[in-house]
Amino acid sequence: GPLPVFCGFEWVYCKATVYLVLSFCCHSSTEQYFVLSASVLDLLKYIFLLLQDTLEDSNDFMLRIYRAESYVGLQEYKTAIEDLNFVISKMPNWPEVYFRKGKVLQDSGFVGDALQLFLQCLALDEDFLPAKLEVERTLCDVLSPEKLGESLKESSWNSPHIRNKPFILSSEVTESYCNLQLCPERSLGGSDVLEPVSGSLNRAQSAHALNSTKDLAKEDGLKRVSSEPLLSGQEKGALLKRKLSFSEQDIVVCEDGRNKHKKQGESTKRDMTLAFGTIPGDLIDVSDFECSLCMRLFYEPVTTPCGHTFCKGCLERCLDHAPQCPLCKESLKEYLASRKYSITELLEELIMKYLSDELYERKRIHAEETAEHSNLTKNVPMFVCTMAYPTVPCPLHVFEPRYRLMIRRSMETGTKQFGMCISDSQNGFADYGCMLQIRNVHFLPDGRSVVDTVGGKRFRVLRRGMKDGYCTADIEYLEDVKVADEEQLKKLRELHNFVYNQACSWFQNLRNKFRTQILQHFGPMPDREENIQAMPNGPAWCWWLLAVLPVDPRYQLSVLSMMSLKDRLIKIQHILTYFSRDQSK
């Protein structure tokens, strides 16, 4: 504001100009109030007249900056901006000017534009400390949750013109600035090119230091700013400015270079509260932390490139159907191809801190669901596709969304198993099938996958069901009935050896083309086993042969369901006899 100086002349100076000239003349004058001698006032009057007279036809940039500071003290922001724009046009790479212009815009209520200029200043000089402090303070004002309710309340008010509360630097920072003058000529050392000048902002330690803390305490919370010098009548009152009270506050520069706001007379615990921000419990709404897909509390939250957050499992299920964001429909093809669903740690920590009870319940429900998917006798997932046999590889190309989900659940639960059955027109899928063990899953960029599986146990279906689009079943596992009588076991071994030799002869007499294709798909024929009853499903070569024989799947299914090794060998013998006759022809 204006500061009258009585020395026999009727002159009125702004406080910024007085402090500016005094700082220019005396580097040790950094206190808030001064005892002005007659000689100093004479010099002040002379310099002020010199600024007014010489700037009309002068290109001295320092004088224009000083005059801009004087205009700011008189709240003539538009005129100050004109002087600073002129300097920027002549010195576009000088970060100090961008910072000063940003301060003018900040004082006049244009917080967003001021922030851009502070960042532009840091782009030119990343070590420009005053700009760093202003960016930190502005972001703190904008993002602080304490004043959110007040901002919503005051957004409907039309407040009178209120200037920003100035940012008071700590004594340590102020002392470091008072010895550095805004003098690009000195930093150049006679060069014609101006280099960035750091730490030279007089106004940051002058005009702000002279503002009364009593005036600062009157401004608190969020204010609607009507910037009369820069805004038209229709635009006045349209700018809502979120402000935190910095009255009686200081800046503490930590050892690691970070800054935090410290309120005088308060403990370290209070400092931590101010620095990190605590949210009152009554302001926490569980619905703010709910997934928009499952309408439950976030579990393993992930954030898409477009900025939306979902449960990891929910997002994966949506991407099974279409590679786009469920909310904004933005393409997520690259996100799907990378398959890097990183957990949003900040959101997860907030939930753990403020919604611990709800998170415990959410984890309990998830554990129950996982246990349900892990049961290998109840509600076992069924892949209705083709015939599968014990010990025989069964590669699968999974592209349907329901089976993508089924494979993913099998992997996440750790069972890595699911049932395979052929379709049935009456019941949906056959009464008998074989469990498949996942050995490897290769995901393609578009979400499809190639799953390498191998046959495991045989089963019989007891009850059918459906879950999330894929079939389920309650099952019981099948095992061969062992032969205990020695005489019957001897005859069974003879039959086994005879059919094995017959199978080898048939395979060797195949055309090279067919034999090569079988070997590539199923691998070599397993060797004959000495103990034919060692495995619960009998000799492995029987299943390999049944898989490669070109017979109707229904016939293969009848052999799969047999629990007698003797009956199975007889069935295979009949098939081999039939095909051997065709080979002889």
C-alpha cells in the first residue's frame, strides 16, 4: 500500500519502492520498519524521479523492472505486466522476469497463469529457489483436502476484491536473498547476452516482508478473487481461488532439500500434520473408494493411462471383452499388450489408513471367493471344447472372454487346473472328461493366449452349473480297478504286450506325412511300462494312441470312461485291427 514520507515534499511512495531502493542502497537493511534519515530520503526522492524521467526513452531493462515493482505496490497490475512483457520480449531466456510476472499474476488472482510462469521459470533455471517455493505453495493450496468443504461452500458467494496473502520467506532464505541484487549486468561480466540470475528477487524479501502479519491473519481459507485491474466487469468474481492461510507461518528447509510449512510455537507432531495433511474421519466417504464396476471397495486398485481407477480383477474382465476403458472408452490396446497392471500405491495406502475395517471385510470376501475357485471337486471350471486324455499334451488357443477369465482364475488361485469335456446337445457337455494341468500360458498383445496343458485325472460329472459365463461341475475322479488275481493279471499282461506291439506296427506303417504331423503335435509314443497297474489311469501309451487314432469322439469318450484296463485294451485292439486291414489294402 502507499507509504507517505514526510521530508518537506509532498511525495507518496509504495512500500515496495521504498524497500526496493533501500535494499539497492544498503544491503543490510532487511528489517520490516526503518528510521529514514534526511540523506536517505533525498537519495530516495532523486532515484524515484530518475526512474520516472529516464524510462520514457530508455531501454534499460532494470529500470523497467523497478518501475513494474512500483506499479505492483500501487495495484496497477496491467501497467506492471506491460513493463514485464517488454523485458520478456527483449530477454526471453531470463528466468527472473518470468518469476516476477508470475508474482504479479498471482497477486491479481490468476493463480493458474502464475503457476505456468513459475514452471516456465524453472524450465529455464531448475535451481531457481523462489520459483520452487511458489510452485510448492500453489500446489499445496490447490490440492489440500482440508479446505475442500469450504471451497464448495464459498463457490456460490461473490466476495469483494481480495489480494493474495504474500508469501513470507524464513529468515534463512531472506538473508540469502538480501545480499543478491537483481543486476544482470554484474552477472554477465560485460557480456551482451543475459544469463539466468538465481536468488535475486528483491521483492520476495522486501515488499512481502513489509506486509503486516495482522493483515495476513484476516485472510483465511478459500476466497473468490475479483481481479479488477485485469478482468472486465463480466469476468469479475468468476475466478475461484483456493487459499490456505499462511499467516504466522514460515518455511523450513529440510536437510534433504524438501520444504514444509511450520507454524510458530507448535510441536513436531503438528508439523507432520501440516506437511502430510490428515483428513478428519467424518469427511471420509466409503463410496469415494468404490470400484465403478463391482461397486465394492477397491481391491488391488489399478489406474489406466486415461486416469480411471478400477479393481485389478474388474479391469481385466472388461479388457477380456474390449481393449478400451470401461468409462471413457479410450483405447487401452497398448496397456493391454504390456500387461503391467501396477497397483496404485497411494490409493491403497489411503484405504489402509482410513478404511481399515472395510478393507479387512473386503479381503475376507476375496479370500472366500478364491477358496471357492480353488476347490477341485465342487464347482470345477469346465472348458467345453475337445477330448483330453491323461498324460497327453493339449495345447489350447483361448480367445473367448469367459475362458480368458477361467484361465486367469486358475492361475491366480494356484490350482492351474480345469476340466475339459466335449459338448453334448442335451446336457451342454459330456458326462465324462479329463482334468488339464496348465504348464505355461503365453499371452498375445490383444489379450488372447496360447495355453500349454497336459492331461491329468479322469472324472465323472455329478452336477452341472454356470459361473460368470463358463460351465462348472461337481465331479468325482475315476481310477482303474486293479486286478488282484495272479492268473488274471498274467493274462492282462499278455494282452497288454500284444496290443502294444500291434500299435507300434500300425504307427510305423503310417505314411511319413501323417507320422510327422502326429509326432509334432503329440510327441513320440510312450514306452511300454513294466508295471501296468502302477498308474491310476493305466499305461500312458494307451491314451497317446487313443488320441491319435482317427475315430469318432463319442467312441473315444466311451474308452475314456472305462475303469477296466482289460476292456480298454480290447477296445483299442478292435480299432487297430480295423485300421491295419485298411493299411494292407
